[in-house]
Amino acid sequence: MAFVELHKVVKRYQMGEVTITAVDEVEFAIEKGDFAVVVGASGAGKTTVLNLLGGMDKLDEGSIIVDGREISQYSKKMLTEYRRYDIGFVFQFYNLIQNLTAKENVELATQISQNPLAVETVLALVGLQDRMNNFPSQLSGGEQQRVAIARALAKNPKLLLCDEPTGALDYQTGKAILKLLQDTCRQRGMTVIIITHNSAIQGMADKIIKMQSGKVAEFIVNEHPLPVEGIEW
Amino acid sequence: MVMAKQSFYKELVRSIWQSRGRFFSVMAIIFLGVSFFAGINATEPDMVLSADKYFKEQHLSDLRIFSPLGFAQQDLTALEQLSKVATVQKGYSKDLFFTTAAGTTSVVKLMSYEPSNFTEQNGVNIPYLVAGRFPEKSGEILLVTGIGVPPELELDSTITVTVSDENGPLEYLTTAQFTVVGSIISPLYVTYERGQTNIGDGSVAYAAYALEKDFKLAAYNEAYLLVQDTDKEQAYSTAYEHLIAPPQAAVEALGRQAVLRDTKELREKLEEGKQTFLAEKQLAEEKLAAGQKKLDEAEEELINGEALLKEQEERYTKEIAAAKVELTVGKEALEQGKLKYFDGYTAWLEGYNQYQDGKAALLEAKAELDDAKVRLEAGERELAAARSELEDARQQLVYLQDTLVVLREIEASLPDSDSELTEEEYRDLITRLEQVSPELARLIESSFDYNDPNLINSLRSALQTAITELENQYETGQKQLLEGEQQLAAAEKTLQDNKKLYDEAWQAYQPGVRELEASKVEIDQAKAKLERARQEIERNSAKLWQGERELLAAEAELQTSLATGIQELEAGKIELAAGRETFAREKEEALLKIAEAEAEIKEAERQLLELPKEWFVYTRDGNPGYAGYGDDAARVGAVAKIFPLFFFLVAALVCLTTMTRMIEEERMQIGTLKALGYGTWLISSKYLVYAFLASLVGSVLGFTIGFQLFPRVIMTIYGAMYDIPYLLSPFHLNYALISLAIAISTTVVAALAASLATLQSTPAQLMQPKAPKPGKRIFLERLPFFWERLNFIQKVTVRNIFRYKKRFFMTVLGIAGCTALLLTGYGIRDSVNVITEKQFDQIFLYDGMVIIDVEADAEAELAQILGTKREVDTYTDALMEVVTVSQEQGTHNYEANLMIPADERRLTDYFDLHERQTAAPLPLTKEGAVVTEKLAQLLDVAVGDVLVYQDTDNRTYQITIAGIAENYLAHHIFMSREYFETVTLREPHYNAGIFTLHAADNFNDQQFRESLLNDDAVVGITLASIFQTNFRDTLASLDYVVLILILAAGALAFVVLYNLTNINITERLREIATIKVLGFRDREVSSYVYRENMILSFFGTLLGLVLGCILHKFVMETMEVDNIMFGKSIMPFSFLYAVLLTMFFSILVNFIMYFRLKQVDMVESLKSVE
């Protein structure tokens, strides 16, 4: 059994009179330790998949199994626990709490975890050991995203979900962040799923899910993923 | 551009529609603020307007004049001719007791109603008919409705007039029976109070009108005046008061003259009466003296008589005693004579006995002799008898012999047996037989019938038998005769012997008889002598007895005459005593009459003295409740001055925040529009129009509803106390404009300022997401001892609080405002309530006060009035006077009660004088006076300053303030007796008794009042309990107003908190979504937000309490009327309530927001920063 499995997942949104099927019978599976990329254009339903995977939304049909548990059956409360203990989330706009220092932002996550990693270790891991007492506004975008990744990692989650982690970053920084994510995956055996519209990234993934109009257009198992340095966009 | 503008306006409309929640929330806050501000502010003028309309409609008199003596015609004419006086309406009024059919007796002020006064809406104090009709004929009565009217007095019920004085009701009225025909309200009586009187318990229970012709008073005693042009001025206004002042002065002057004139006549009459009285008094005194003299004479006579009687008694007693001695001597001599007589008698008796013995012996002897003689004679007779017997026997024997012969012959003659005997022969035989033995003859005749054949034999046998028997008899007789002859011979011999013996005894008896006769003579002589002696004794004895009887009679006579004398004396004494008693009674009566007459004259003098030196001239303030209504309106007005304004400002503040937030939210759109080339003005005009529309609609709705709602509610509340039939709530342009201006300007200016500030930036900047406000360290982090104690979440919270400083201040201010409003509301209630509590429980410890009017010894009078009352616990006497106080050079003066206790050490039992803040007691010293706080405040004086007061006799004194005492009602000046004497150089004349009562459940204040009023000296009574109740009732309505304030403040608190929390959440939507994604549970999310809210609420509440105290102080100072000091402090419970209510609203808002937080979509976190 794969670590993450989606079976015929359907999600519809009611927009007034119109019903939009955002995700239509999506199916894929990701193994533990995989570096997966969900790629597609705007409106392809990738964010919906992310929401469903992240326990932020409930599906209408089908099932999602993470680490052998069918989270699609979870109640709202159980989903909160799922997010709390099993998921690490990296946002496009970092979503750091402006009023907390880098370290405190990480602490915010560790406060609620069961067996968190040491805050300073994680910050050192993302290369911010010297800036951990700075406020987000004092950090560059890449640094902020590192803090965000550190915050996600510090929770010691089963699954790291990243929503356009490089979307707000310049090329170099984006690459650095991707490297950090890949390294984390490879070195720590962390299962990482990245949602992006940037198809260039797919080269470095183990599993590539291409989405189009709410459906999985293509599911590619990349036997030879490239290192970050090998990709360009 | 036109098109663009069109789409711009479209956008505006849509934007309003899309954010309708915000639009309506701004509108609602403005509505709340404006309606409250405008409504409360309109209440005072509306109250005054309603009253004013009523007063004008009913032509409420401007001046009411009462003359106890009645008005002379010339006075009425003079009044009418006074300049500035428009109308004079005259009438009668009299305070009487009215008793209903059910037996309720009340003090009623009966006034006259003259229909002709009220034609075509003319007249003064026109009654406002509530039910029934106006009286048309005598005996019909109108009642002024009010709480004092007994419930059984319905239309058509009857009442009877009773009068307390000796004159019946018909002294004052033409009828004593009235029928209720209608009930009215009168502008003269706007409250339940009906004024004071001098009968019953001192207060009028209800008022009534009867036709003028039902009155029998000598002259009109009331006059109602309308002053010119007062119908053009509003009641309670200064302009009105200015109009009234000159005619009032003129009327008062007129009154003084009139009273002087009227009392002059009275005075003369009184003087005359006095002269008469003095003459009569002298006469009576002379009469009394004469009576006394007579009585004295009678007494002397009585004493003389008594002495005489005594003398006589002594003399006669002596005489009787002498006679008694004499009598005793006589009695003794008599006793001796008697003894002698008895000796003689004894001797005589002895002799006599001897004689009797002798005589008896003689008699015995004689009897023996006689006996013997009788026996002798009897013997002789016996002998003789025996001889004759013997002779008889001889003859018998002879006879027998003869018979025998015959019989033998017969027998012999009888034929033989067979011969027949003839009848003749038989007859012959019988006859022959009959000659010798008739018996035999009869026997034969009967036994043998002639025809018997055996006759001859039978005859023969019978004859033979008879012959045999006779022969036997003869022989026996022969023998017996012989024996008798022998016995006779012996007896003759014995008799001869005895005869001889008798003769001898007779011879011996004869000398004894002679001797006895001689002694008898002797004894008879002695007897005669004794008899004479006895007679002598008897004569003497009789004489003595007679003497004794005479003596006794004399003694009895003496006793009788003495008793009579004493009796007569006693009678005389009783008569004297009765005479004395009669005299004493008569004297007493006479003295009483004199005293009564004297008292009457004194009373008349007093009455004359008491007669006011002028008419009682009352302005409208003299009408019960008139001034109170004005004060109440002013109080509401005072509350309106600041309280709603503050309320309004808080509302405006919240709108400002909301508008600012809106502009910030639309930053991107502003940038886009600006980039599109829209002008600053046009862009900002959207927000201005938005703000303007919201506040305009809110304001218009606000004052439209506020002008109706609040004045009506508050007037309805006051309506429970005031009888004012109108409830006017007109539109007040001024308040409408003011509130509109404030509301629109705050929101529009806020919108303008925020949009202009935003528009300063370039479009590019604007279209960039606004850089999140950078986080930074806060100063608290530099306080390790504090910072390190906080856990991570707490640190986050603290830092967040300080991060959004603007929100911090807005929230804190908003909450503070609400708390302050709540606290002020409760505080007003406290300040008002504290008056009754503190004043009557802590400062005025006494239960009542009587004012007495006596010339002389007040102490004794009070002992008589209060000392005898069972209900009274303790009392003390004091001087109590109403004085006018001012500063040394001051223009303002105030009326105060001057109080000089007889014993200042006992004052603490009745008044607790202390400083308010330090609670230090203020004893009365000789150094200065203690004045009450409000007075000191009004006159702006402190301890050590000098005040001037003027007493009722217009004497002016200077006093130094030694202490300022806590006090809430009226003004008081307390001085020790010593200080008073120092200041005034005279002794206080005590005229009041202050007392405390025993705590009793069944205490009946009505009865107690009446029992006190029964005493003529009592001219006034104040009972703390009644005062307290009345005062509390007056302020109860204000309590409701406060309740409205509290409710409004509560509503505001809720709206403000809701709005601020809403903004808070909206601003932090992304942050909240992020932590939700991070896996924060719902409760953790809400506590993440609420912790800040609660802390802000805490600071807001804290600040609110401070602000509330300031606001409360300000409101109370504004609200205060001259003679009341409201409580300065707010009760701890009010703080608690204010805090709890704020917390309640805060929690309520948080509770509602909890659901909003739950609904925050985590997808928000994925969106780009706006």
C-alpha cells in the first residue's frame, strides 16, 4: 500500500446556481519518502487536491488514505488533529506571523506538536541559525520561506505539503528553497508534495501528477529524478 | 469619464450592498448614538413644553394670593388696577374634614368654583375635566384626582363635611352634604402633593371644588392673578420669572397695607375686650373676698358654741356626781334599817313558830277529844240500833207465830183430798193466804190453776212446805234473838267506860287553851311592831328609788342635751365645710373663668400676632409639585448634557474605526482606480458618500425615533408622579442638526482622513500588498522578570496587543467608554439613593422634629408634648430657625436651617456631623459654626472663612466656619449655644424638639402626628420617615431614567465590542487561517484571538472605571440642584456591576464571534496578501 493514495476523489463547489467540479475522480499514489509534484495550470484543481490532502477541506466522493488511514472519513475535529500531527505546510506567501521572530514562528508550530524537533536544530538545518531572532519583516523572501519550511519541519510531520513554495521568490532563491526541500526529502526520508504551476520543477520529482481541468492528465513515475541544479526555468 | 463615473457609482452602490453588514453596523451605531443623544436632550424641553402647554391651556395663575382675613372690596379693586396684572380671579378656599359614606375622613382643601369665571376658555386655573361634569347646583362637588382621594369616592357618591373646631360646617358652608359630579385635574396640582394645612395631620389629602354660592365665608380669601404677557413666555424660564417679579412685589406691598388696615380694627377690638375683662376680673375678685369673710365668721361662731357646750357639760356632770354620792349614803342607811328589820322579824318568827307549835299540839288534843266523843256517840247509836233490831226480831217472831197459826188453820181447813173445793173456797183461801203470805198466795195462784184436779193436794203440800219452813225460821230467830240480847248488854258496858275516860281528858285540855291564847296576844303585838318597821323601810326605799330614778333621768337628760349640742355643732361644722367647698369651687370656677378669659385674650393677641403682616403671595413655585417638576426636567436635562454626548462620541469613534478599516481593505482598489486616472477627490468621495449615507440615514432615523421614544418613555415614567395631560414630543431642529452634524462630521471626516492618507501613496504602492506591519520587540521584553514568566502563547498575545496600537487604543477606548457609561449610570443611581440612605440613616439620626410656639418655658412645654408620648424614645430641645446665608460680600444667598441644640453634647444622638472624606466627627465648639457641605460648596467657602446670615427678624450676624459636614438635603448651620451667644449676644429661644422614636413595628405615623398636633403649642412636625418616603418617591423616577441610560450603555457596549472584534478578526483573517492550517484546534484558535480581546477588555474596563468616575462626577455636578447634594461616591457594587456587565457583553460578543472564527476558511491562508 502506498503511503498516500487517492481513489476517485471528487470535489465540487457550489457557486450560486452553478456546480463546479474542481476535482474529478482523481487517482494517484505516492510512496513514503517520495518527492512528488502536482503540476497544472491555474484552475486545474491542484490547489483543491492540496486542500484535500492537507485536511483543509472535505471531499464529496472517493477516498484519501494517508499512512494507512482514510482521512477522507475524518471528522472536522480529527482533521484538525491530522493537520496538527501529520502535516507540515509551506505556503506560497510564507504566512509567517509577522509579530513573531523566526524562532518564535517555529516555536508556534512546535508548541502544538507531539514530538517536535529542536527549534534551533531545524533553523540551523534551513541555514538560519544566525537570524532566528529576527522578525519576518527583517528577513528576505527566501529567508522567510526557509523559516516557513523550518516551521513545517519542526513539527516532524509525516507529509510535507508545499503550495507554490517558489511562487513569490526569485529564481535563485526559488532554487535554493527547492534544494532545501529535496535535501530534506532525501536526507530525512520525508514525503514531500509540491503544488506548482512551474512544470520545470517536475524533473526533480519521483512522482509527477499532471492535472488538467480537475482530472489527472498524466501520472509519471520518474525513475531518475534530477538534482535541483539540473533544472532550469 | 461619464461612463466611468457611472460605473463608479454603480460600484459605490454595489460596495454598499456587498458590505451591507458594515454599512448597517455604522448606521446602527450612529442611529443608537443619535437617538440617545437627541432623545435624551429633547426630554428636558419636551417636559417643560408639555407642562407649559398645560399651564397655558388651563391659564395657570402666575400669582396666588391667600389672605387669612379675606379680601376687602377695595383690595380686590386695587389688585385689578395694578399695572401688569391681566386678570384677577377671586374665590374662597377652606381646609375642612370630609367624610365619605364608608367613613374615611380626610383633610380636604375645598375651593370655590364659579362657572361664570370659565366661559369661553376664560378664567384662571381652569380645571381640566377628566370624568363627569362641572357642578351646576348647590351641593355638587368636583374632586381633583390624586392618590389622596379615597377610592370609594366615585361619581355620584356623597361626602359629608365635618369640622374640627367647635363651629359646625355650616359656619363656612351652606350645605354639609356634597355629591361628587366630576373629577378633574388642575394645573395647580401637578404632583400627588396637595400642600400643607393647619388641621388634621398637617397635610391636605385631596382638593375639591364646590360652587361659590356654597361658601358662607365673609369675604373672598383667595385670589388668582394672571400677569400680562406671561402667556408669551415659557414656564420655568428666566424670562418668565423676570415678568413675574415686579407684580409680585407690588402685590406684596398692597398686602402689607391691607393687612395692617384690617388688623388695626382687630387690635382695637382686642383692646376693648381686654378692658372689659379687667373690670370683670376685679368685680369677681371682690365677690370672692366677701364670700371668704362670711365663711370665716361662721367658723368663729361655731368655735364659740363648742366652748359653751363643753362648759355646760362639765357643770352638769359635777352636779350629778354630788347627787349620786348622796344617794349612795341613803342607800347605805336603808340597807342597815333593812338588816335591823330582818333581825326583829327573825325573832318574831321564832316566837310565832313556838306559838304555832303549841297551837298545833292543842288542836291535836282537841281533835282526839272530839274523835273520842264522836266514837262515843256512835257507840250509843249502835246500841240503840241493836235494841231496835232486837225488837224487830221479836215482832218477826210473833208474826211468824201468827202466820203459822193461820197456815195451820188453813191446812186444817182444807177438805180431804177427794173433796172438791169450790171456787169460792179457793178464792177465799187465797185471800186468806194473801193476808198472811202474799208471796205464797201469788205462787199458788200462778202455779195451780183452779181447774187442776190435783188442786187440793198441791195446796196442801205447798202449805205444808211453807209451814215447815216458817217453823224453821222461827226457831232460828228465837236463837238469834237471844244472842243479840247478850251482845247488847256487853256493848252497853264498854260504852259506859269510854264515857268516863273522855270526861277526864276534857278536864285536862281546858288550861292549855287558856295559856295559848295569852301567847297569841303577845305574838300579835310583836307582829304589829314589825309591821310598822317594815312600812317605814318601804317608805324609805321608795324614796331612795325615786331619788335614783330622778338622778338617772337627770343624767340621761344631760347626755341627750350634750349629744344634741354636739350634733348641732357637727351640723354646723358640715355646713361650714360645705360652705367652704362651695366657696372653693366657686372660687375655682371664677378663677378658671378669669384664666380662660385671660387665655382667650392672650390667644386673640397671639392670633393677631400670628396673623401675617402681609398676604400670602405665592408664585407658581408655591404650587405643590410645580418646582419639583421643573427640577426633575432640569435633572434630566443635566444628565442629557454629558451622558449621551459621551455615548455619542463612543459611537462616532467606532464608526471612525470601521471607516478606516474599510478604506484599508479597499487599498488595492483605490490604487487601481488611481492608476486608472481617477482623481483623489472622486476616489475618496466614494468613502465620503458611503460614510455620509450611513451616518445620514442613521442620524435621521436616530433623531426621528429618539425624539419620540426617549421623551415619551421618560415623561411616561414621570407621569406616574405628575398629572400633566399633555405629552408633547415635537421635533427639535437644534438637536437634530447638532446630532446630524456630529454624526456626519465624525464619520465623513474619518473617511476623508483615511482615504486621503491612503491616496497619498502612489498607485503602484497601493497595488502592492501593503507590507504587513513589521513585528518588533516591545518594551516589556526588556523586563525579564515579567517577560520570562510568560509562556510562549502569552508572549505572542502580549506582543500582538502592542503590535496593533491603533486597534489597541480603539478597543480600549470603546470598552472604556461603555464601562464608563455603565458605571456612570449606576453611579447616578447610587448618588441619588445615597441621599436617602446616608441622610436618613447616617446623618439625620433623629426620627422627627416638632416646632412649638410658646412664649415662656420651651423645656417644660416639650416635656409635656414629647415626654408624655409613649412612642418617643429620647428628645432634646433646640433652636431651629430658617436663615438666609451669604458670603461676606456675596450676592448669592441661600436659605439654611439654623440649629442650636440646648445641649450640644447630646446633638450626636440626633445628628451625626462629620467630614465626608475623613469621617472625622465635627463637635460643636465655641470656636465657630458647622455648615453643611453643599452650602459651603455653593458659597465657595472653606473652614476658617466667614459667612453672614440674616435671621427671621432681619438681624445679620457673622459666623466663622469651624467645620464642613457631610449632608445631602437642604442646608444646615449648627452652632453651640456658647458660640451663638458670642455671635448674637443673646440667648437662644428654644422652639423645637428633636426626638427619636422607639423602634416599633406597629408605629402609626398618622396617629402620632395627630396626637402631636393636638397640642396647641405645636406648629409644625417633621417625621423623618415620611420625609424619607416622599423624597425617595420623588427620586424613584430618576432611577428609571438611569435604567434607560444603563440599558442604552449596555446596547452600545455590545455594538462597540462586536464591531471591534469583527474588525479584529477581519484584519487577522490570514493569520487565523494559517494557524488553523498549522493544526490549531478551534478552542486554541479562539483563545489565540480572545486572549487579546480579554486583555484589551480588561484594560478598557479599567480605564472605563476611571473615566466613569470622572464622568459620574461631572454629571452629578451638572445635575445638582441648589439644595440637594448628590452622593459623590459610587458604591463598590456599582463598580462590580459595570465590570460584570462589560465582561458579560465582551463574553457574549466573543461567544458570537466563536462561530465566525470557526467558519474562517483555511483557504484564506493560500491567498495572496491583499
